[in-house]
Amino acid sequence: MGGKAPIGYDVEDRKLVVNKEETEVVRYIFNRFIGLKSAAAVARELNNQGYKTKAEKPFKIATVRGILTNTTYIGYITHKGNRTTSGNN
């Protein structure tokens, strides 16, 4: 695994490992999006409640959209341009 790990994960020995604290934020984002149906509303709510991104910055609409559309959260990994399942689902 190269590059930055998405929120909810850390990289250990070139593998993604679940970060339990960040996982709660990811679940919150998905659950709130179901209710609010708006990435902007979710970002606003996250920031109002003091949540921060992995880089300790406020959430932007694009950040929330990126999380909602990141295939890693449904068990897909992209390696050298090929998308495969992680084997955990």
C-alpha cells in the first residue's frame, strides 16, 4: 500500500489496518448522509461538532463526497490500476 490511507484506516507494513476511532467518523458520515441527503449538510454538521479530517482540517464538501464514493469502504482495493476485493467482505 502506497500513498495516504483513507480516513478510518492506517497503513502498517504496507497494509490497510482499521483505525477504530476514525471508523466511527466514517460510519457517522454515511449514516448522516442517508438522513440528510446532502454532502454539504454533512460537512457542516461535522465541522459544527468539531470533527476533523485525518490531516486535522475541517471537512469540506469534496472531502465528504470523496469518502462517500471511495470504493475502499465497500471492500475494493486498487493496485496498479486493477480493482479487486480486499478479501474481507
